[in-house]
Amino acid sequence: MLHVAVVGSGPSGVYSAQGLVQRSGPPDIRVDVLDRLPCPYGLVRYGVAPDHEKIKSLQNNLRTVLEEERVRFLGGVQVGPGGVPVARLRELYHAVVYCVGAATDRHLGVPGEDLPGSWSATEFVSWYSAHPDSAARGFVRDARSAVVIGVGNVAVDVTRILARGAPELSPTDMPQAALSALAASEVTEISMVGRRGPSQARFTTKELRELGSLSEAEVSVEEAELALDPAYLDPSGLPAAQRRNVEVLRGWAAAGPLGRPRVIRPRFFLRPVELLADGGRVGAVRFERTVPDGEGGVSGTGRFEVIEAQLVLRSVGYRGVPLDGLPFDPGSGTVPQSAGRVLRDGVVSPGEYVAGWIKRGPTGVIGTNRPCAKETVASLLEDAPALARREFAGDPLTALRAEGVRPVEWAGWQAIERAEAALGAELGRGGMVKLPDWDALWTAAGTAGP
């Protein structure tokens, strides 16, 4: 029997576990899926917007894998400093697959970025998704206008959540504190700003169109600004996805005002150069107008524009962080690897593998993790005969418990689900409502925590 640990229970981790146990032939493989959080599913639970119920339903597919008899979910298990060292995992398992994602965000690197009222989109998403690491934040307190810097799907998500009304958010699993804060929000202007043109934006058309379907918000775009992009004037040469984006924006440019209480303003060809203070916190963002440079990028013009904002959310990408005990490439924010095999000083490290964003960088959509995990699993199975020669005494979980590790197993996670369903019923919100912090999760799971 081959014992494999998968570190991380998001899509890449679960797809890796699925590939290992749902193939035919020897050896018999048992997989322990370890996660720092007592809850599974990674960014599907803590990154997908609460009003995207169809995408969140992917949890049902991931659940099927984690309930497989040869898979164990072990939540609340820290790997690395303060928890189980990487070296110890290698002693307990024939192989370890690290699927730890990209846990931090990129910075703008401009003056004023650290002013109160300036946050990463990651922090905002964690707050409205009830990530237990997220402290209570006054994101929207005293804010009348917001600037979201970035034009990818995460930028669209946070823009949409800011613009939605409380009746639209109440049926979701959003934590009650975030719902109450957003219901009381006085933000009426939301600018979503990109440094390049509409034909180069990274949002998908489906996400973009949703901004035009909100009951309490309308979209306003400046056609003169869109027309700075040559492809806007003639989108025929664009790939289909970008052409559809341009068509959606063209439709909004032709529409008149609707008189709704909130306005979303997609802006383009503006590069942030400074966050400006007002009364000790952010009060505006200073942008430089850019123009296409003819090579797919942009260049500055020396002309500037200031957009008022008491809330600034940067959404300019994620970045992997080092895990103590694993090699790390600070340039790419990934673990050096070849076909999923971890490389130490350029040499394959037997029994160590990676999948997901920590392997390839923060690219693609949820489904991209499936072929990524498949490649890693193929490498591990190819190495299985050599890995199986190592002999171990007993069950790794028994050894972990003997060393003081108290994991939240699947029954504990099911208890958390029941508690969240009960909270939703108690609040009259029509569905489950996420528990907001570590203490509530540990209590529901029936453990005092690590």
C-alpha cells in the first residue's frame, strides 16, 4: 500500500487525490488530504463570490472525492512552522503532493498604498467569504466612492458585491457581519480601472455581463476612452472572447442613464501612480493616462486624472509564498518542478510533488487545475514502484495523533455544515450562513482547536 499526503483541499488538491485513488491497477493507494483550515474546498469556499452559487456548487463534486473510502480529510493541520514539518511528512508518507496555492497578493508599488482605506481585493474577498483569518474590517465604513484597480474576474467580483443590494445578498452564505455592513454601505460610485484597453482586459464576458444585471446599479462607460483602443473601433481581428467583451461595453456606451442608486464605471488606459490622503486615510487615486504602444503594452502620456475614493481595492494578481522546508523561486512565486516533481538544486526530490498555483503560478480558472493535477499524478504513479520500497510502521494518522495533532476529520466538517445551516435558519436567510471565525469553527467541529 502507498500512503500519500496531499497538502491543500482546494481544487488542485482534490483533483490530485481523485487521480490517485480512481485509477485501476496496483499499488493500492490511500490518500490523506491535509488542510490548515478545518473546512475543505479552498478557494471554492473562500474565494468564489457568495452570489455565484453555480460555481460554488462545484463543492458537491469535490465532496464526492473527499468521501471516497480511500481518502481521508484531515482539517486544522498546519504544515510547516508551528505545525507538522515538511521533513516529518516525508517520514510518514511515501509521497507528499503540495497544493498550497498562492496565498498572498501583488502590490502596486506606488506612494500611499498603505493608507487606511487601501486594501487588497484578497482581504476584501476573505472578509465577505468568512475566512477565519480575516479580522473584522471597516471596509465600507464612511466610504462614498470606491476604486477597484484591475480588470480581471476578481475585480469584477468585488465591484459587483459592492454594488449589490442587501436583498440580493441575503440568500447567500455571506457572514452576517459582512452582510450588515454592506447593507448599510453608502458607496454609490465604483470605478473599476485598468491600465490597458478593453480588448486586453482579463475578465470573462459572463462575469462582465453580470454587472449590467444588478437591480440597484447601472454601468456607465465613456466611449471616447474605449475608442483609445484600436481594437474597440474594429474588433473583427480579436479572439472571440475579447470581441464579446468589446460588444458588451459598446452596448453600455450606447445606453442612457437608468437612474439607479449606484453607478459602476469601467475605466481604461489609466495607470495608478499615487494614492492621495484626506484626513489621515485614502481620499483619492491619482492616475496617469496611458496609450497603446503598438506592442501589446502601454506608455504614459504625462497627463493625469484624480478619481475620488475613500475605499481602494487592488486586484492585480496573486502570488505564492514560501513553505518552510520546500525550495522556492521568488521570481515566479512557485516551487521549482518538472512535470510536478519538486526540484531541489535542479535535481528531482524523490517523493515530493506540487500541483496547482504553487506549481504553475496563479493562472487559469478552476478547471485548469484538473490537467495540472493529472500531470503531477502521472509523475507520481510513474515513480510509485520506487516509492513503495520504503517501509513504514502503521498508519500516518496514528503517528500524527501521538505527536499532538488533532485533526478535524470528515465528521467534524459535517458538524460545521450543520451549524452553518442552523445559523442560516436562525437568521431567517433561507440557507446556510458561514461561521465567522476560528472559535466558532472549532466549537462546531467539536474540538478546542490545535
